[in-house]
Amino acid sequence: MEIFITQSDGTMTARLVGRLDTPAAAEVSQKVQPLLDNADQTIVLDCSELTYISSSGLRIFLTIRKAAVAQGGKVVIEGLSTEIRQVFMMTGFLQLFEIV
């Protein structure tokens, strides 16, 4: 699992590549700290290269959303595959996030 974070014009973008499974979630939770530190901005989670997400991965998404709500930012998720969109639908995440 890799995560690439960039910042541009008040937007933090995180491109997630690979499987966000339980073993990867521990490492990713540390790597998303810049997103949490800048949660007053718009955070874009680019999932176009995300191939799998576990409940531990979903928890990271919730942590980012909670920080954004608390600091006045917002989270936008883009590029969901059909499989991951189904996971989001089953868990109610489609209602929690702005999906584009």
C-alpha cells in the first residue's frame, strides 16, 4: 500500500495505491498525519488506484472525516471502483462522504 500526498491551493490530495488491508492500515494511519494537520482544508482522497479496503481502512477514512468536520474542512472521495463503492454502500459511507 502506498499513499502519495500533495498540497495545492488549499486542497490536500491523497492518492491511495494498492490494498488498504489491516496490516497496511497501521502504516497508512501514520502517513495520513499531514491530512489531519490540515483538516481545515478540502481533503481529496483519490481512490482510483485503491484495489481493496478493510474495516481498518474504513476507520482511517472516518478519522480523516472527523478531523475535517471538527476543523471546518471537508473530505471528497474520488475514483471509487465498483467493488469499493459497494463496500461504501453496504457500510453507509456513501452518505458520510462527498463522492465524485
